[in-house]
Amino acid sequence: MALGGGNLPNTRKMLAHYLSPPIPTGTNMSTIPGDANMDFEVNIFDILAVRDHIFGITLLKGQAFANADVAEEFGVLNIFDILGIRDIIFGVR
Ligand SMILES: [Ca+2]
Ligand SMILES: [Ca+2]
């Protein structure tokens, strides 16, 4: 198979897209404390998301991590964040 020069521009375009994927704008991103799964609600599913993170099943990243990190120690997700989210759900904090 010859190297198809005609396909090159498209390949480069795809590569550029791969290297710099569109970054979601802040306008539609949840920053609600406790909203670990970024669906604009704080409920049991956020606790499950933090549990999955702690168990290494599905790691939370970026804003999801920041939302989930509601209790000390900050920068770390652990049982205290689960308790903190529970308190948010029950409205006691
Ligand atoms: Ca949520
Ligand atoms: Ca924490």
C-alpha cells in the first residue's frame, strides 16, 4: 500500500483533535460540594462514586474530585468525605 498523500490532512486533523480535545467550559459543569458524579444533585449516587474511588474501581478526577472532597483531609478522598456528603444529603451541614 502506498502512502496516500490525500489522507494526510485528515489524519493530521484527527491527531490534532486527539492531542488537544475540546475542554468543557465551566458554564455547564457542576461545582456543587458533594456532587461527585457531576449531575447537579447530591444524593446516594455521589456516595457510591466516592466509595468506588476509595476502592480504586473508578477514580474521580478534576472537578468531580474537587466536588467530592468536602472534608479534611483535603486533596484526599476517604471515609470522612463520604460522611460529609451524607451530612449534605441529610442537610445537617
Ligand atoms: Ca450527584
Ligand atoms: Ca477529603
